[in-house]
Amino acid sequence: MAIIQFPKDMKWGVATASYQIEGAVKEGGRGPSIWDTFSKTPGKVVNGDNGDVACDSYHRYEEDIAIMKELGIDYYRFSVAWPRIFPNGTGEVNQEGLDFYHRFVDTLLENGIEPMCTLYHWDLPQALQDKGGWDNRETIDAFVNYAEVMFKEFNGKIKHWITFNEPWCSSYLSNYIGAHAPGYTDLQLAMNVAHHILVAHGKAVVKFRELDVDGQIGYAPNVEWNEPYSNKQEDIDACKRAGAWFIEWFFDPVFKGSYPQFMVDWFKEKGAEPKIEDGDMEIISQPIDFLGINYYTGSVGRYAEGSGLFDHERVDTGYQKTDIGWNIYPEGFYKVLRYITDNYGQVPIYITENGSCYNDEPVDGKVNDEGRINYLQRHLVALHRSMEAGVNIKGYLTWSLLDNFEWAEGYTMRFGIVHVNYRTLERTKKESYYWYKQTVHNKFFEV
């Protein structure tokens, strides 16, 4: 037995997102989002599922906060539904939406839980998509206006702000691969979206500083680790490209003020390049206070001419997989955190998402999700290793508090430490909930 001991000032939490849990899509003055539209487009989401009800957290947030209080966490990371604040994306503020989030945040604070707010977790107002969405630079200004309203409203209440969750997903997954809303398959469009999201991030940071908001601001990209199958240069280069799509493409502009040239050159060969206007890179590279990291998986890869966008193919080397089919690869968690620190310095990092999909159902009132406990334990060991190696980790938030609407997978994939019966909406704490509760309380566990 070995004891994995975390620092006493380490922060612990859980994370969710508005469209995945809130429901009440037509209540409280909320306007439609691109996910309302996408999920109701035949063939886009498994079983035709949508977020109309989800976990009904719009009505049940007090119950959910009581569950969190018992868990003993420091932070709850949630996202605001932009169309609850601006039903049309811009124009008149919806006071009912602001009032809801005030009640919600006040209840968190009353229960000793610090809110960590994500401004954009993919639910773009449909009215803005109708005008071109993130391909239209006017959406940048609309986002900054929305961010300014939130900063002013919640200054003093919310101390940790995240501008964007997983910009790779909002751009490439959604507009090149087409798996998420709005569902396009155009590489140049996806690149435009990625760039405009980064500009919007930078402008929101500028606004945050101008307003002298009491708190800290960052963003939360998702990362993977791509381990070369061999030491052949072609394998190393293929994995470098595949990884840079997540890391360098979204980190270099923020931390270095430029896109990685080797990726720009590669994309040009594919007929796409970033459309940069004067001053864009200066805006994007505004200093941030912390970095959110979302990590779930990684893989071994090698060069394969004509395979995908980067002549890169994944090689199944026998890793165990979660129920969604993702490799369980805690070593990649350690390696990617080391890589980020080596390349971008000792920026303070919160793990804003890390978790696993296991579809265990209640048996006699218990959900025995041993797979999730094992996943969490192994990844927390990897996180501890990274801290011992000098990575500046400030906190860890697991995904997710609740089973919820898992985007294109609908309700077929469960990531929560609390089970949700989607018919009755009953919450059942899983064994992973109790394991995590003990870890949060003790700040150590045995392996």
C-alpha cells in the first residue's frame, strides 16, 4: 500500500454544463440554442434525444446543491446558458435568466461552495447562428457584450470565470467533423470559428480587466495525448500533428501570440488557413490567470499516408476502454500535463474536467460503478505524479456531478457520480460518489 497525499490547499469540485442538465428550454424567457435545433434534426443525436428536460436541474438545483454540500467539494463548475441571458443573442437582457442564476449562485454560496462559471459551453443562441454563428465576427462582439453583463452582475459573487469550454469541439468537431451543433463539414469554416472564438476569448479577458472584476479568468481547452508507436520520425511527426490540433493550435495563440507554423503550413496544403485581422493575435494573447484542462483519453498512433487530416492513425494496443469506447490512459494525463508545463510555463492549472463513462444501473438502490472508481484513482495518481514533477495544479474537478445529456450520444452514456433516472429524475449517489467524498475529505487515498 502507498498513500497518495494531496496538498491541504488543493481545491476539489465537480463540473456540469447548462444544456446537459438544466432542461426548461422554453421557461424563464430562454431562447433557442443551436443544440435545441441540432438535437431535433433527425439523425443527429442517438434515439432523437434532446435537452428539453435533461436532469431538470433548472427546477431541482437546490436538491443538486444539497448533494454537492454532502460531497464536501470546494468548487462547482457550471455553465450559463447564453440564450437565458440574451434570448436573441444580443439586444434586450432577459431579467428572468439573470434572476435564476442569482438564486442559483446565492444558494451555492450559502452552502459554502464556490461557483466556477463557464460563459460558453456550446449553447450558442440560434438567432446568432442564423446570422452566420461563429463564422460571423459580429458574434465576437455579441459574446463580449454577454460576458460584460455577466461580469457586472456577478462581480463579487463569482471569483473564477472560464470564457470557453473546449474550443476544439466548438470549432473542428462541430464544423469540420460535423458531430456536434451546428453540424457542418468544412475545414476552412471550422478554422474561422476556432479563430473567432479565440478572439472572443481575448476580448472578454480585456473587458474583464477593464471592469476590474474581483476574481480570475481563464479558458478550458480539451487535450489528448498521442504517443508515437515507434521512434520513427514519421510516427513522431504524425502524433505531433494530431496532438497539436488540440494543444498548440489553441495554446500557442494565447501564450505565444501566434499559431504554430508547422500546423499552418500543413493546413495550407489542405486548403485552409487562419484569416487573421490586424490586432487579433495581440488580443488573443492577453495574459490569463489560470488554465482549465479537460482530459479524458489518449492513444498510441503512427504515420499512415492518407489517413485522416494528419496522415495519422490510432493503433489499438490493448488499452482498457470505458463504456463510450475511449482508452483508459492515465499515463497520457501525466505526460500531457508535463508537456503543457514544459511548453507554456508554470501557469496555474485547474483540471476542469476528468471522468469516465460507465453505464451501471442501480441494483437494490446501489450503483456499484467500480470502473469509475478505478478510473478516478488511476488519474489522480497521474495528477499527483505531475504535481511532484512541478506542474502547478491548483484544483481538480471531476466530470460529472450527474448523469446527463451526453451531446450526440443522447442519454445512452453516463458520466455522473450521481445516477439520474431519466424517467422519474430520481438521483442516486453512486459508489464513486462515496469514494470521491472520502478522497475530498481526506485529501489522500491508498493504492
